[in-house]
Amino acid sequence: MVQEAIKKADVLIEALPYIKKFHQKVFVIKYGGSILGEERVRKCVLEDIAFLRFAGILPIIVHGGGPNITERLRESKVTTKFIDGMRVTDEFTLKVVEEELDKLNELIISEIEEHQVKAVGFKRKNTILEVRKKKGKVDLGFVGEISGFDKPALLAAASKGVPVICPMGISKEGITYNINADEVAFYIASELKAEKLVLLTNVLGVMRNPKDITSLISSITAQEVEDLIKDKIIDEGMVPKARAAKEAIERGVGKAHIVDAKIPHALLLEIFTDKGISTEIIK
């Protein structure tokens, strides 16, 4: 029993320098995809985020909700079409996007507040995101890109609790747009020069061999990202994430972390231990 208690104390002592180093620092956490729909995983992640807040860190959550939206459209017999990873969004799809993201925003807020941490929701109706229509080879409909945000409002919310941002915005012309949540997280992290940008995913990180967990690359420099993409070690859905993380670091973010949210308390293990458990992208 005593040995077990000593081990616990060792863990707390290992965390101490990180708690001191990150006091009052901003962490932007992107949370979405299938890992948002799994209750066990979600409750564990949000408990970790509440811990960060009590430890004096300022976490900001940007959430997605793709699988919920796709499932709802499937129930309505609407085929989802993606171009370059972007959902083509007509008026009906936009309505579904807003309803599903609002539900998820409220769920995240209520589950954070179960830990006696205040959460502040930013949905389409009270958005802080400035947005313009996304231009491309093909018209994606009501798909936008972030062009700015209300920095004082976001920092004021972060000083009181955990801001939870839904990736929707209204343009100067008063038109509502759906935005890619990764893009929102990278933009906000870059503009705030956040200490950390954390991408919660359902994979362990960047691996030299996806079938071998011992091949995890624990640390990558921003310069190495393109080489790993060229060698197809970073491929498919990880490519835009790694490139955007690299760009965020080049624009002043301290570090980016690709973290497997399925591992219990992965966020705390990555941030408060010497070795970490996922992939970090550094200067």
C-alpha cells in the first residue's frame, strides 16, 4: 500500500514542473470525429480538460461533429458528398449541421460542468468567428473559411472557464457558413500564439509502420513533416493535420500534439509526463 502511494506521489512530482511551466498558458484542443460520439472516451477527455483548468491552464476546445451529421443526413436519405475532405453543404445540410453541432456543444458544456468547471459555449447564434465563403475549383455551397475572431471575447471566456467553440460563422453579408473544425483550431492557436495545439484523434500518432505500435515517432520537427509526407509515413487524413500543425508552429504556436483520445487520460499523460505517449511536432 505504501509503495503504491509513493508511486502516486512520484507521478504528481513528475507533473509539477509542467504545471508550473504551463500556468495561465493557452492550449487549443481540437476534438471531433468518432471519438466525440463514444461516451466513455468523451467523459475521460473532458475530465482531463477539467483537470487542466484546475491546474491553472487555459484550455480552449474547438469541436467538430462529422459522424453525427453524416448519420443524421443518412436517416433523411440525403447523400453526403465530400470534395477534398470538405462536405458539400446545401441549405438543408446546413440546417442539419447547425442542429447537430448545437447538440454536441451543449453536451460538452454539461459534461465539463459536471466537474464544477464553468464552460462557455460559442454556437452559430453567438459565434465569435468571422468567416467568408470558401473559394475552390468547385462550389462547396455554404462552406466557409475563418478570417478572424473576437479575441477579447474569447480570452474573457477563457479567463472564466473553458470556451467550447462550434465551427460555424456568419459572414459580413449575414450568410451562415459551416467551417472545417481543424482549420478553426489551427487559426485560433496561431493567432493566440498558444503554448500548445492538441489534436485529439483515434490513432496513436505518426507511425513508421501503422501495424506496429512500437514504430511510433514520438517527436517530429516542423522541417521533417514534408519529408515524412513524401515518404508516405504521414499519409491520408493525417497529411492536412500534420501540415496545418507545422504551419501553426511556424506562426508561433509552442508545440503541436497528435493524441490518441481512446487511451484513458491520454491528454494528461502526453502533457504532464517526461516521455509522453503520442507524437509531438516541434520547432
